[in-house]
Amino acid sequence: MTTVPQERRLVTEVPGPKSRELAARKSAAVADGVGVTLPVFVSRAGGGIVEDVDGNRLIDFGSGIAVTSVGNSAEAVVRRASAQLADFTHTCFMITPYEGYVEVCEELAALTPGDHAKKSALFNSGAEAVENAVKIARAYTRRPAVVVFDHGYHGRTNLTMALTAKNMPYKEGFGPFAPEVYRVPLAYGYRWLTGPEHAAEEAAAQAIDMITKQIGAEHVAAIVIEPIAGEGGFIEPAKGFLPRMAQFARDNGIVFVADEIQTGFCRTGQWFACEDEGVVPDLITTAKGIAGGLPLAAVTGRAEIMDAAHSGGLGGTYGGNPVACAAALGAIETMRELDLPARARRIGEVMTPRLRALQEKFPAIGEVRGRGAMIAVELVRPGTKEPDPALTTAVAKACHAAGLVVLTCGTYGNVLRFLPPLVIGEDLLREGLDIIEAAFAGV
């Protein structure tokens, strides 16, 4: 297990000379389509710190996009994965199975919302999980159509590009896309024309009207939604919207799929974000935080729906890799032992008031939003709601230069998002917030 000193330290400019040398090698050897947010090359990481090859130690407010929630190289993850690595690395579960895969599925049945009988299938990435959820829903309902939402992000495969709302950079030039995908409004309170207080009711009414008129509810296999839109800007749908859409799905025999790839596994202060309004999805997709940094994803859901696909219809060579399964069991052990939902809530209690104070001070901050350790600020031109992506980029770069890893997102590229590891120390959390304040003051 890597032990990294839990303090920010800058010994060179960011990026430093060794990182710049590696960036030149990347440019020569790696396809240009693989972009980089912050070109510091990492040598080790742990807790709330990322250390680069130049010896700089940066505070981590990104967690590898919500993946290392238990911290990098968490003890239980390393212990279990190392033991599995020594025993065997692969057999393919579809050829000769192993207990770890079954254990992860048992944990998912216990942890995910609802007390109904559940089954799971394991995959490699979030996009794979979403794609398979659609396959399962179509097999179960014998219907073709899939409904998704504005500002949604579901992946980069052909089907999940079709499900994703944002063109650039995810879809530009990569079409044609999969058919029978229909997009409806999301209850985005900050930008709802008649005001946030009307967003839930009006967005749900519009969405249901569009589904009924343009598709026919009887043709819809699945409604797929992120309980908090991730890449779209950490948009928490106005309260009441998710339950209303889930009820519409139930009333019409539609499989309701919660994409919890970014929100799941304690990130929002609960094990899963849809618990906030008591929504029990038919299927739930997970990845990112599930395995402490190793590639693993899952579809979990009602047993009768999960069993709709014929034998051999689900799977993949690496799906549920034994080392990744061991890591997932270590990550879940850590989440329980450290009560990471409570840690996430505490992070929100520290960050949100501080960011709201910054909103009072800097009128470019149009909204502070999020839950637990999934927090964001949307930046606009003062006095308007016109998105300001240039300012967002400038603030992020200022944070990077000062030794803080932050990410941007949003349909309009104007959202700073914060996803600290749930094990980060409060001293680092507060220091990171100081850096954010200084960045706003300096741009």
C-alpha cells in the first residue's frame, strides 16, 4: 500500500520538467483523441493527495472522476487484490467461474435499493453496464425504444453515445448512432424557464407528454436516468421529478434504470443517490467507485428482469475479472468500516457553506449544488445566466497551478465539479477551498 504524506507540496511549476518530458512522449505515442485535463504524470497517490514524477504533491478534488472514493491504493483493496493476483488473474467467468464474482453480486443484492429478489451481471466499464441494462430491458419487455434525458451522459460506445446528450467532445464526428433513442427534458431547476419551483412538475409533464405522443409508452423498453446528472453539470433534478418518472415507468411496464455510475457507492452521502427520494429502480448500473480503481461495472436489478436474457446473452471475456472482484470486496469492506456515507455527508457540510460564501463574494458563481461529496458550482456572466466556460477553464487552471486537482463539466462547459476522495482529511479539504477562493480572486 502506498503511503503518501498528506500535505500539499510544490517543488516545481505545474506541470514540472519531468511531466513535460513525458507529455512530449505521450504526444508522439498516444492518439490525440485521448485528451488530458492536467498534464502532470502521477508517480503515486493515496488519501487526498496525488504525487507527480517531479515530486509535487497535489490535493485531489477529482478522485479519478469519482473512482477512488476509498482513496488510492486503499489497504483492503490492495490486500485482497494482491492475494487474488497471486492465486490467478483470469479464467473467464463464463468458462470456469470463481467465488469472487458471486460474492460481489451478493453484496450488490444486499446494498442496492429495494428488498426484492435481485441478481447482477458484471462488466468492465460504465458504458458496458448501461449498454447491457438496455439489452436486458429490451429482452424483458420485447420493446425497442429507450428514453433518456437532456444533459445526460451514459458513455462512449455507439449505443451509449446515442444515449448521451452532449455532442462535443463525446459524439462529434462519430455517427451514425444507434436508433430508437428518444430524449426528453430534465428538471434542471437553475435553468428552468418558469423557475425552479415549477421544474419538477412541468418537466415531468413535458417528458410524459413527449413519450406518450412521439413514441407511445407501450413501445418503450427502458427509461434511463442519472439520479444526479454527472457530466451534464452535477444537476440534481428538482425534487419530485425522479419519483414521478419512476411511477410513470411502473404504470406502463417500462424498466426504470438508474445510472448510478458516478453517484453510487457512498458518493452523495448515501450508498446510492436514488435513495434520497425513496426511488427503487428496476435496474441500477454501477462502476467507478465500485472497485477502488480497478475496472469493474455491474447491472443489478429485479431477478425476473435480469433473467430475461437467454443463457450466453450476457457476458464478455474480462467481465467480472477476479482481481477486480477482489478489489471491489476490499472497497466495500472499507466503505462499511469507515462509514463512508457519513464521511461524504461531512464533506458536503464543510464544502457547501464555504462555496455559498464564495457565491456571495463572486457574482460569477450562479449556483452551488450537489449532495455529499458530489458538489459543483455553475459559472455565468454576472447578472445573467449566460454560461461562462472561459472563466471556468481559467479558474480550473489557476487551481491546477496552485496544486489542486479540480475537474470541469456541464453541457455548456461552465461547471467546476468537486469529487474529493471520501477519506480526505478535513485540513486538505479546507486548504483546497482556500485555493479555490484564491483562484476566483485572481482571475
